Amino acid sequence: METCVPLRRDMLVNPVDIRVDDPSLDFAAAKKIADEAARRISPDATLLAWFDRKEGAFSPVWGCSGRAKPSWLVYAESRGGNIVIDINDEAYVFVYLG
């Protein structure tokens, strides 16, 4: 069974930190916040990858073996992902191409 590398803060390149003090924050609300933040940086920002710590979910799902970073993050960075939105200390992370 493949084991994916867990996300650490130091893996993120120049993240934009957002704090949301709402205990009911879910993925859909976090994504909306991240989309708005990314589009303030680049109006044409395109989401490449995301991570949801609470659900243990991420996209895209890509093989894990032998990577120094989580596969979804490697995928986004290898495709030019240059806007990283980090909500609530890596509870939700979204990577966009700006």
C-alpha cells in the first residue's frame, strides 16, 4: 500500500495565509474564500490542486511513492501553480495558476 507524504507548512511556496474563525467552515466555504483571494491576485486564476485535512482528501489524486511532497502539491507546482492559499494553518490549501 502506498503512503503519501503528509503536508507540512514548509512545503508551501509563499502561501497567502487566511484565518477564518468559523467552526462550521467546510470545504465549499473554504474554496469560495480561496477562489476570491486568488482572483484578487490574478483575475484569471485557475485552480490546479487542493487539500482538505479534515476529510483527508485532495485532488488530483496522483501516485505517492518516492516524492518529497504530497502528490497533489507536486502536480500543481509542476504545472506552474504559483498562488497558494492556506486557510487555517493547512486545514485547507488551494493551489492556483495565476
